[in-house]
Amino acid sequence: MDVEALRLRLYRQLAEEGRVAASHQIAAELGVTDEEADQAFRELARARHIVPDHNGFIELAHPFATRDFGFSVKGVHTLWWGGCAWDSFAIPHLVDDGSPALVATTCPACGTAHAWNVNRDHAPAGGQVAHFLVPMAHVWDNVIHTCENQRIFCSEDCVDDWVRAFGHTKGAVFSLETLWKLASKWYSGRLERGYRRREPAEAAAYFRGVGLTGEFWGNGSLVLEEN
């Protein structure tokens, strides 16, 4: 089975419809056995192109999610779940007709609702801040936990309240403009055949290029597959 063709089929359905079929449905569509489809799904998971849940159904195929991770992304034709703050700001850049999109969330600390029109031309206005809890070198230790904790807060004060309340160590805090820059080209090419993940040094260089430096972001020793 052509695993790259399967990857494209999954990603393009997510981009166009905001959902993805289960492996047995795809097996019937492609005329392969359930076992062959399951094996191809496992290969995609090992390569970190998809994150299946305990039932084998895709939970994440960055930047898309199939359940609520705290962000909705409403385009002209499609409504998506964003896998995190990073992914939600990335969808309008990745999907052909995804810009502009209305990205909505709530502050994890106080519950205040926030929404921004995110497009490819410029960062949305706003004094809110992004907070990423998990350092980049440990993103894939538990990628679901990582994505659930890449959020947007009203302010750094709300971040401080939240980390105290939950006993976390504060992670990286940065502006919406920097989040927009981070998201803008991170997934370039993901909807095309032959997509190649960045090597660790390439990822660290990308982070530096959008103004994100320091130990949290890897310092050149990054162990990271693209989010």
C-alpha cells in the first residue's frame, strides 16, 4: 500500500472537510484489507504524521485535530478543530481557502473567551499571550499532553495564576505576533506529496528566525518531529 498516498488522502480530507475517515472505511475505499490499512496507519503513526487514540482512530494530524483541544478554526467553507494554539494559527496558512479564519478559544486561567481573524497577511491584533508548557525537546514524550498545553491566555498574569493553580513550571510565553510568525510557514508543503520533516537543526533555525531562542526551543539539540 502506498503510505504516502494514504497520508495525503487523510490530510486532504481533513483540510477540505475538517474530519477524517476511519481505517476500515479507507480500506474499503482503496480496495485493501483492514489489516493492510491498519499497518499503513501504524507506519504513519511511527513517522509521527498522525496520532491515533487507543481505538486506533486519528486524534491529531497536525495541524488538524478530530476533537476539541481548546480551539475552533472557522473558515469560509469548513470548521476545524485546531490541535493547539500553534496549529490553530497555522491552518489559515496551510489550507488554500483557509484565510481568513476565525480562531476562537478561552483563557485556561479565567475562562474569558477570545477570538481573532487570522489571515496570511499580518498577525492579528491583541494583547493576549501564548504559553507553551512543554519544552520542544520533550514534545513527543506525550504529544497529547503537549498539545493540550499550548494555549492562549489573557495576559502573563493569567499564565502565572494558572501555573500556580496546577503546580506547573512556567514554560515559554510570547506574543500573538510571534505565534503567528511561528505558525506561518511551519507546515509548508504538508498537503503535498514528498513532504519532508525538518531535521532538529533546521527546526531550531526556524525557531530562531521567528525570534524564539533559548533552552526551551532546543539550542540546536532538538529532538522534535514537526508538531
